[in-house]
Amino acid sequence: MALHFELVTPEKLLRSEDVYQVVVPGTDGDFGVLEGHAPFMSTIRDGEIRVFANASAEAEIIPVIGGFAEVNEKGLTVLAEKAG
């Protein structure tokens, strides 16, 4: 099983891929999302998204500035003001 992850900025879609886990810098603290996570919505603070391709992978770090994150039955979408 895999989590579908999309990272979008006002300029373009930066990422659209299946991954194992994503850790997002929420305004109330970091939160991790795996496949099957309950629906959830949060604003995000400036920080780093950590993307894990599989359970034993090193995290890929993506800097982000502001935005929103939404988890639904399709996966995780992060709408960032700036990313990369």
C-alpha cells in the first residue's frame, strides 16, 4: 500500500507520487501521514516536509513556506505558498 502525495504551489504541481509516509510541519506541530489516514485538514508553518519513499528510506527534505495540507481518501495534498 502507498500514500498518494501531491505538492502544489501557485505556479505549478511540483510532486505527484506514491510514497510510504510524509511528515508535514503543521501550525500545531508536525504530523505524519500514512496510507489510510483519517481525513484531516491543517494550515502549515514554514518548515520542511519530510518524504519517505518506503519504510526504511532516508527522508527527502522539501522546504516549504506557508499553506495548507489536506488528507482525504485520495491521499495527501499540500498547497504551499512556496516550496523547494
